[in-house]
Amino acid sequence: MNLPDLPATKDESKNVDQSHPKSTSDRMSDILKLDPAGGDPRALELEDAIDDAAGIKIEDQDTIHSIRLPAGWLEDLSSRSRQRGNSRMRLFTSPDHETHIYYWDAAVLISKESYIAFCEVTANGAHLLKSEEIPKLSQTFRQLFVLTANLHDDLVLLSAKTKALNGKRVLVLQSKVKGTDSEILSFYWDAAKSAGDARIQMIAFQGSGKSFSHNLSAAQKCFYSIEWR
């Protein structure tokens, strides 16, 4: 059973003069010309500011005050159909259409046991998880993989560590889709609002082969642009 492909973006190579590829601002200008009455959701949901040099800036995503997407990356609005409780998936595609950054726009509930194990490992300071720690987190990883790929059995864990991300401790997992060369780099953090709450939030980057390597630095820069609430 393979991980289903992430929602595909529209092939913009058709009817485009390849000798003069469109800039990000030109692509956004085309979208802005769409008639909202025509039913295209892109014309209805352009509240996020676009900056041709810095990329889309998104604000107020639960624990995230703001995050800056890489230049040229655009949102695939069809991804918002995937929901968990009050949280929706938001997915952004690189200009080459080969890699994706995606996250849940609100905290997502996991089991109390998994949440406790998650908090214990992130409280131990920045470190690469030791082999003896990983079996204790197997159930936690399964739940995190459900948030990441929705078919956790098809993901193979490559590495796990904790680190500080702009002042917040995060769990970083690198995994691979079984039977493919598709890799996922995912960050998870505590998003509980009160005692007894068991919620986390996450952001991930996915791609295959050379595309993953080519766009990795842009994805990491995006992750490190996060400002917390």
C-alpha cells in the first residue's frame, strides 16, 4: 500500500511561452484576474499577502504567529478538503511542482499517552534520539505519521531528534515512503492550551530524489521563518 500522491497542482506548462517563463508576480496577476463569481476558489482566498522576493507570508495559524513561504511557492487549495476536527491541511507546491510544504492550520488532538511521551522526549533537551528511546515512542510515532501522511504503515523512520526552533523545542523526524525515494522532513511541537490538553501542531516538507535535495534549503528557511504566538 503506497502513500497517496499529494494533491497535484495545475500544469502551468500548457499554453505558456517557455522562452519567457512567468514570474511569481505575473502568475499571481493571472489569478487575481479570475472572476470570483465563476466559482474558482483561488479568486476567493487570496487574503495572504504575496511578495515576489520573499514569498507568501501567512499569519495566525494557531501557535504560529507568522510563517514565510519560499518565493514562487503557491498554495494548492484542494488540500484544504483534508480535515481533522477544526484543523485543515494547507499545502504549498514548489515552482517545479516536485516538492511540497504542508501543515495543519490548527492544533490536532493525539492520545494522552502519546502526548505525554512526546513531551517527555522534547523536555530532555536537544539531542539525537538513542536507539533505546525509539521503541518507547513507537505509538507516538504512529500517531505523528498519521498526521504527516495518513498512511503511517508506509513510512519508514530514518532519524529522530529534538532541537530548538526559534525558542520552541520541536521533534524532528526524517522518514521515507516505503518502496519509493520520497522523503519527508517533519517538525512537531506542543500546542496544548491548558492542563489535560493533548494537542500538537506540525509542518512537513516532502519530495523525491534530486527535487528533495534541491528544495531542502528553501524549506528549512521557511521552517526557521516561523514566529510563535
